[in-house]
Amino acid sequence: MNVAVTGAGSTVARSVIDALEKDPEVESITALDIRPYQGVPSAKVRPRLADVRDPEALLAAFSSADTVIHLAFVVVTDVPDGPTIRDINIEGSRRVLQAAADSGVRKVIYTSSVAAYGAVPGNPAVLTEEAPCRGLENERNFYYAYTKAAVERIMEDFARSHPDVVVTRFRPHILVGPRVLEDAVQLRLLAGLAGPSRSFWGFRPGGPNGRLAQYTHEDDLAGAILHALHHELPGAYNIAGEPVDLDGYLESKGKTFRRIPWGAANSLASLLSPFSARMRLARAWLVSARYRNIVDCSKLRRSGFNRPLRATSECLEEVAAFLAHSRSACLKGSRPGEGGR
């Protein structure tokens, strides 16, 4: 079995490629990215510089592939403008699908997101895969939800017009795990929640799920992708751990939830957006903090995926352990006299 992975330099791809390397049925892994491959050298992995916006590069990369795992996507980055983000996320995904079809690929596995359901009011308290991808309603205020939903629609249309290709769409929640936590942005987002501080400054989402949090462990997502590699899983599948009552979790850790008014934060970000690219990015992601989507994962279970999913509380404990280990390593690496600073 020959597999091609787009976005091979992403944090998500690290756990996916690790899982593929250990699979005896996977003969080769073509690792595509716009940057040189930084993973551990392996006889199975064939790094290849390629941009998802380049159809010829994709055709060459997919020429011997049985399956394409599409991970390339702008999440949080320094990409400066909306048109570039859409060209990579939406048009790039369209080109990946076309190149897969033209190359005779049998399966396409795509990592979508819970964000595709939309950071919008009125979603059901618990979302199944039959719920509409209302992220299209976020066109003006949250690029990530909008582009995820747009690609979902493209994938659905492609699957209908190419019945010989099995298209699987996974919808994970916020990802947690040792490889993801190496990303400084993701770690900062979770440090206040699971770190040693006695106060957690955050937003209280609106709607029925304001007290809840739900995460997906990176190894569970990688395991589900391998499951789709070896089984026929057409359509969309939610994947996330059992949610946790955030207030109860914080109380159990002796933390105080110090609420930040969402409206005030949004107004400030809006005021500063014309002068700061960072504030424009922050304003977009503030939209995702206003509402909380919680998903049901029973469809994935019915597909035969029997691996226990790590609960959100377990994911948070892993974040806490990662932070503690990082602090310990920093202290051990300090010069004499620096450890107490």
C-alpha cells in the first residue's frame, strides 16, 4: 500500500506519519509539503517538496499512491490575506481531489474539523454528522470555519461524481498530544487551563454548552485514519473524547475561573485590527470562543473503530504533565543560581 500525505510538515502529520510507518501493510509514504521534511528519516518516507496549489506537482506525487491523506491547511499562521488562505485551503483541496482522481487513487482521507459545523448560534447541543456544516455562515468573520465547511461541500460533490473513490472526512475537535503541544501557539492556549496557575482567564461560550470542553487526542485521530486506510469509510465521522464540565474540572484543580467578557475583547480586537495583523487574527479566532460545539462520535464506533478515545479530562492531564516536564527540563538546563528566578 502506497500512501501520499499532504501537509507532511504539520504537527498533525507527525502522529499520522508515525502510525503509517509502523503499519506493516504500508510500503511507502510520500510526504508532501512546501518546506523541507523535518521528520525522523525512514526507509518508508519519501519527502517531496510540493504545493497543493500546483496541479502538476500533485499529479507527479500521486502517480503511485493508493491513498491520499489530505492534511495541508492554513490554521493559525502568518499567511497575510484572505485570498491566499482561500487559495490554499479551498482551491488547494480542490486540486488535491482532481489530482487524486486523475492518478487513479482509490481513497482520499481528509482531516476536517468540528469548526465546519460553524461558530454560530443555534447549533444542536450535541452534533451528529447529519447536522449541516454552518461554517459557511462564518465567511466574513472566521476564515477557518468557513474554509473547512467549504471544503466539506467540495468533498461531498466529489464523492458523488467519483463513486469509485472512497472519500472519508474526519471532524476532530481541538487537538491535544505530545506532538501538537510542541507547537508554541497551541501550548499557550492550553497552559492557562492545565498549567500550575491558580487562575484561568477565559471566555464563557454562549448556548447550552458554555460549561463544557471537548478535545481530541492526536493519537486517536491517527488511529482513526489508519482504520479508514484499511476499511471502507465513506462520509463524515466525528472524533473527540468525552467532554468535561470545565467549571468542575477547574474546581477540582483548585483553580478560579476568571471570566473575560467576550464583547469587550471583541471590541478591543476590532479597534486594533486595522493596525495589527496579530489583532486581525485574534479577532477571527475570538469568534470560535463565543460558541462551543460538542459532538457525538457513535457513528465512528459503528464503523468498527473500537479503540477507546481519550476523554477530555485525560487530554488535560496530559497537557499538565507536558507542562510539568517542560518546566523541569528548563530548570535542569539552567545555570547555577538561575533556577529560582
